[in-house]
Amino acid sequence: MKQFEQVINPENTPENSSEYSQKMIEFLQYMRKKFNHYLGDFDDEIPEEIISGKMEYKCQKNWFIDLVGVEVIDERLRKAGKRDDRIFELAEEAERLRLEVNKSDKTTADQIEEANEILKSTIGRIDEIIGE
């Protein structure tokens, strides 16, 4: 969570300032880039064995932990007084899925597919919010 604090910290920037708006846009662009990385640079395959410590598959629990980024976006938008219903829904879906994966012994292909859809939908909504 600390890495996200470095990108935007609304508590230290007046909400109505252009600096704040620019920081919010930069934060959303940063998150879009991270989500594209999660989607494109990790394999959907569920291998027989995974080498511990090497993050390369979406089925690894650490990959799912990064879904917290959707929740961070929701939190930042709400703190800025710009609650977005679709981001809120996606954040709830991400949290539920993260907890489900955390409790399970093995990640399923359906869970990976659901996570991919959450990230793709979040990227699409970010693009709508920032007008890209």
C-alpha cells in the first residue's frame, strides 16, 4: 500500500487545486499501467509445479494480492469526493475474489478469468474517467 501513497496523497494536496487533479490523473495512469502489466506479463496457465519465489503465473496468490489496487482506486476517488459506482463495484468484486483465493488451496482457471475481467473493466473505467 505504501507504493500507492507515493503516487498520490490527497491528504497533503488541496482537493480543489489543479495540482490535486493532476496527481489523481497521474495516479490513475500509473494504476492502468500496473494493471496492464498484471494482465500481459503473467501467464494464465496453471502449471503442475511452481518455483517458489519466481512470480510468473497468475495462479500464484501474490498475483491476486495486487488486486488491492482496485480497492485503492476506489478509496482515493471517495476521499476526493468523486465516488464512482462502477469502480466501487469492481473494488468489492476484487476484495471478494482476493479473499476467496487466499482461503483456497489452489487457484482455479475461473478465478484467473474473473480477475482478468476485473482488471480489464477497471482499465476501461479508468480510461473513461480520465478521458482516454
